[in-house]
Amino acid sequence: MPSLLDVLTRERLLKDREAALEVVSREEPPQVSLLRLCDAGLLMGGLTVAYDVRPDELMGPLTLAMGGSARTLKVVDVRERPVLELHVQYGERTERWEVEDLSVLVHNLNDLYRDDPSVRAVAELGEWQDALQLWCLDKSLLPRLARQPFFAPRNARALTHPGK
């Protein structure tokens, strides 16, 4: 079975293999190595998000990383009720999203753009170094990555079975 770095290199998901060799340890599980690579900024499409970042603050950087038509999404209003509420506009439509945390934002964005091949899916890899590690991936890669033991995002089911 190919190593984590071999798979990431083959799929062109690694920014710098030499730097990655210094981050990855053979003694740790590959899922942990993936978190470390994301945190080190070595994954193409990887984002490290501090815990104190609010969903409305993450919207711009995340939709930019998702690419395609997600870059045109606009937050037209933010309301702080018991739960943060975002009013988002895409195309001619407007929706209200209650987003109590970043995971809900990731879910809503993946759901909104599930059928748009121009937009990358967002995998929620988990937490590392007091930050959430996110990975924006071309949807065509998801079936291949889902077969890899290192790819175990929190939202795996939503990524591999969208709409269910």
C-alpha cells in the first residue's frame, strides 16, 4: 500500500514533499500526519482555522478556497440572536442560515454547492494545535480518497453520500 505522502504526491495535493517529510512521523497514525500537514500549510486547499473565528469571518476565505461559483456567494446580513444567523445571497436567491459553529457552516456550504462541479468540497479533518483543520478538495477526488485509510474527516458520510 502506498504511503500517505505517495498518495498525496500522486494526486498533486502536496505543496512541498521535502517539507512534508520533516512534518510526518512514521510512528503516528496517518490521520494524525494529515492533520499535521494541514496545520503546516502543506496541503493544497488546506485551511487552519482558529477556534475563536466566527462563521461570518470564515465565509470569505473558505468560499475563496472552495473556488468556482462559491466565490460569488455574499453575506448580506449577520444577526446575533441566541444563535448566529447569516443571510447569504447566491445568484438571485437568498437564504437564512443559523450557524452555531464552523461545522454547521461547512455543512451548509457543502450542501449548497453539492451539485456544482466547479466548487470544491470541504472536508473537516478535525482539530490540531487548538485549530480546526479544513481541506478543500475537487469532488472528483473524493471517491479515491475515501478508500484511503488516512482520509477520515468528521463529515465523511456527507462527502461520500451527499444529500443523504
